[in-house]
Amino acid sequence: MMKMKSEDGLLSVCEKCRMKKQRSAAKGKANRLVHTLLLVICFMASMTPAVAQQNSDRISLGFGCLYERGLDVTLSYEHETKYHNAWEYFANGYIKWDECASCGHVCPESFWNNYRSYGFGFAYKPCVARGRNHHGNMRIGASVGSDTDRFLGGIHLGYEHNYTLRHGWKLFWQVKTDVMIKGEDLFRTGIVLGVKLPVK
Ligand SMILES: [Zn+2]
């Protein structure tokens, strides 16, 4: 009776062992499948934003310091096509401050009311440098606008460097020269810093 019991016990242990082995083999297969799936998902996740970023539209806001005594703001709608090439449609406001004739300083009056102009235009921005999270574009554009009493035309030449952030946001800096036809100053050369946020 004792022997039978132990034999029975032995058998049941063996059976358990076998089932355990089977289960762990199945588990191993499942693990490999999960790993493969995760790899595929990771791969797709890493590819999808790159594809999405190539064809996308952004609102861009840039603030510029221009020689001499000039500041400008540019609000743009940017449409990015293939390979980071882009079209930009922009509105630009510009002020040039001066020392005040009456108080001899740069005061609010002489800052805001010395000279102002605005313009609307577009630019083509071919991509000329690409990196993993950044790219550089030439910026070639034209605009029409006005200052306080005249019609103005503008030709815009520059270079823009973009840094891609999370969720399609970008930071950029620009070096640019605006050639203003009939403006108070012919050349406005300077640096712009800005941000772009995705709209679709
Ligand atoms: Zn003043």
C-alpha cells in the first residue's frame, strides 16, 4: 500500500513536470511573438512621425532683430511638402525706432511711431541641409505692403534652421535680408527666432 502510494505520487509529479515543460514551451513561443509584435510596433511608431512630418502644415511665429534699430514680427502659414521643402505665406509687421527729437531718448512715442510698415507675401523654402532632428532651408520670397504713406514691395532672402520637437512642434532661427522697394530702408538684415506649431 505504501509502495502504491509512492508510485502514484511519482507518476503525478512526472505528469506535472511534463505539463509544466509544455506550458513553458508555449510561454516561450508567446514571449517571442510578443517581442516580435513590440519590435514591429516600435518600428512603425518610429517611422510614422517621420512620414507624418514630411507632409504637414504649421503656424509659425517669429520675432526679428534687424539692422538698424528695427524689430519685426512674422506670422506665417507654412505648408511642408516632400523632403522638408516648404511654402510659406506670411504677414509681417515692422517697426524702426529712433531717439526722440523732443526728449532725446528712445521713448514710447519714438519707439512705436517713428516708422512702421507691414506686408503680405509668400516664400519658397527649399531644404538644403537635413539631420535627424533638424533641417535647414533657404528662404526666397516676395511681398507687398505699405508703410504709413507709401506702397512697398519686398524681396526676402534668407536661411532658416529648424529643430524638430515632440508632437510636430519646431523651433527655428533665421538669418535674413529683406530688400524693401520704396521703403525708408532698402535693406533690413537680421536674425529671427521663432516657433512653429502643427495645425494638421
Ligand atoms: Zn520722447
